[in-house]
Amino acid sequence: MFDPSAPHIIILLVVVLLLFGSTRLPGAARAIGKSMHIFKKSVKGLDDDDDKEGESSPTVTTVMTPNQRQLPNPQTDSSQQAQIDALQRQLSDLQRQNASSDSQQGSDSAAAGRPDSRSY
């Protein structure tokens, strides 16, 4: 379908040079090289893991019942709840201030005879 001959490759390189510029091209090539190195390293690591998997002994997993899990400190829960309550109060105050300023701006623009020009 696409046979990359010498003129095609030269034209492609010129277009890439024009798009990215001579200052960004070395950085892009360096980033691609690092990415390829990381990719090859991870693929090789996966192959090594497969080899080690057959040789290693079975792993032991420990399952904790709900009674064995550590429960959070009740003191922490009450302080966190106090912070949540304070944040909710601040949020409601800000919403009220925003609603009052919106209604005031809406009435000012309506009194002036022009539509509300705010964009969200």
C-alpha cells in the first residue's frame, strides 16, 4: 500500500522539521528514545517474571477478617467530622453570597434594559 522510497522519506522528514522546528526536534527524539528504552526494559522485565514464576514457590496470602482490621481512632473521626461540618458551613455561606450577588446583578442589568451578559 505505502512503499516508503527515498523521496517519500525526505519529504516526510522536511514536513516533520517544519512542523516541530529545529529546536523541538532533538528533545522529541530524546523523549522517544527514553520511552523506547523504558518500554524495552519493561518487556524484558515481564519475560524475566515469567521465568521466575515457574521456579518460585507458591505465595502465601493472608486474609484478614473484619474483626482483625484496625479500626480508625474515634478521636480522628470526630475531628474529621468537625472539619467536614465547617467546610459545609463555608460552602453554604458562599452559595448564599453567590445567589445574592447573582440576583443583584440580574436586577441591575434588567433595570438598565440590557440582557445579562455573563458567560459560564
